Amino acid sequence: MKSVNVGFFTDTYLPNIDGVVTSMLNYRGELEKRGHKVFVFSSGDRKARMENEDKRVFFFRSAKFPLYPQYKIALFPYSSASEIAKEKKLDLVHCHALASMGLAAIKTSSDLKIPLVGTFHTMVPLAAKKMAGKTAERILWRAVKAFYSRFDLVTCPSSAIRQVLSSKGIDSVVVPNAIDERRFNTSLDGSIVKNALGAEKIVMVAGRLSQEKNVEVIIKAASQVLQECGRDFETKFVITGDGPARKGLEKLAKEEGLLGKNIVFTGFLKSEDLPFYYAAADCFATASTFETQGLAVLEAMACGKPVVGANAMAIPEAVREGKNGFLFQPGNDGECAEKICGVLKSPRKKWDMLSESARKTALEYTVEKSTSKLLKAYARVL
């Protein structure tokens, strides 16, 4: 494909780090490596606008989103975004947003008469259901369908999500988000982290701490794991990341008598530190029933870590029972504990087999492979 100028429109970007931001950074790096230009149009606070030195990133005046203060909603970015896109001679708009920057993407595509591609990253309707009930979920699915009806092509990161979208009347193609298999690899030494935490075994949880991630299931499972495995080795559950559910989760861990002792909350980790926490883990765990792909799962696998995950949404596409990890019934903390203990107590030969298979699975989602699939999607509309 000849060189193209692509505009990423998003409701979140650096300094935020989440699955959407990570996927955009990976794609941007590889696209530019192949000779394309990527311009980022994002919501952002005054500090982000003042400190931005990237001439291909444009932040628009925004307000905090009350439910998730780390996220911003751009305030009327429509005309200015379109003007910048025209100046930069965009060939294609790629929307990673559902809020006001998503509407700006639609307007820009219409004004410039260029193709509009959108990626469905987040199960917002399911989050709404958990917080406000089925009526809110139905309303949001109607809104999502209306939103994507304006797009030339919709992509999603997994087959499970393509099926969900199809059931809601939204056609899409699968383009998996990428992981950086060079940054996350099996040669990393996690001993410094392990020694600092004073643990023989580590179960790691990573990601945004929000209600839909169901981290409380892991905390409840921790007590059972410690009863089963605690006699054999010192085990710690390391919960990284931050979010609106953190205080409640810390309270639960305290009620279980584990906060600070066997359950450690690290907050957001520096980007350069995260791979070493994966490297220190003996098992990665997630109870989320919300994942459209689960980049943290794949990053852990890239570091050779077996995964114990809820059998829901996109998780089973990566976690293959008994091959690279284990699945448990969503919400079942007893089964979760059983599967975690199974990994921690595995004989070395079996654990090594799980580890090798995990790494092999992660290599299906390299930056190079995923970007090639993305460019094929672009070619369909250009």
C-alpha cells in the first residue's frame, strides 16, 4: 500500500495507559515504521496540551468524566479537528472513540470526504448494565448501533466480540490489537520485584480497577489459595493499576485480613517497570467478564506466564484450558482459587509446558502481524 496519512481519533491518550492507548501506540509505531503518517486527535486536560511536544498529536479542551476522573470528554472539538485534519491532508479517519471525539471523527470524515474506520474497543453497554441495569444496556446498544451506522468499516479485536456485535446488527471484521513481544518476553528477570515483595510465589492482576473487572473475585479466591498453598510457600497477590473501585477492593482485602500482607496494591506502574512485574509472576489472573480482547492477558503470556481467567467474552480465545492456562466459571471464586492453586503447585515440567505454550499464543498477536491485518482493513475502504 502507498503511504497514507491516518488520523486516530480517541477519547484517551497519553499520559493515560490502558488497552486502547497501548493498542494505538503499537499501531502508530509500526505504521510509521512502514512509511505511513499517524496523527492523533484526543481529549486532554490543560497540562497535556501545555506539555505536548509531539507535532502529530492534538489535544482538545476537555472536562473530566465523573465516573472515571482519569478520562476526559472533549468539549466541542468538531470544527477545529476537521480543520487540522484538512491541513494535514488525512487520507483516512480511524476512530477509537465513542464519545465526543467519535463524533468529531464522523464529522471530519464527512467534511473531507475520506473513509471512516472505527474500532470497537470497550463493552460500554455491559458496564452500563452492571451499574444501571438492563434498560441502560439496551439504550446504549441502540446508541452504539446508530453510531457505527455512519462508518465505512468497523473492526473489533476478537471473534467473540464480532459475534456480539453481529447479534446487535453491527457488521465488523476482526483485527486483533497488538502486543509488543520484544518488550514483554521470557528473558526478563523478575527477581528484584519478587525479592522486594518478599514472595516465593506471585499471582498478578493488572488493569483498570473498575467494577466490571470483578477483581473482588480474585480477592475472595486469595484466602482460599493461601489456605491451600500457604503451607507450602509464601504467596502474594499483586494488584496493579488504579481506578474507581480501588478503595472498595482495598476495604475487602482488609476485611479478609490480607491487605498489605498477602495482597498488595501497587497503583499505576511506570511503563518501564510493568514488564518486570509480569516477569516476577508465577500466574496471571483475571476475573473480568468485560474483555474485548484482554491485552494484559496477552502481555503476561508474552512473558511466559500461565493465565487463570474467567470463561467469558474474549478470554477463552487466548486462554486454552490445560494448554497455556485455565478457565473458571465467571464469578466463582472457589473454582478460581482451585485453578490458581493448580498453577502454583504444578511440577516444574508442567509449569514450563504451560509457560512455553503461553508465549507461543502471545506470538500470534505481534505488532507486525496485527498491523498487516489493519492495513488490509484500510485497503478495503481506500
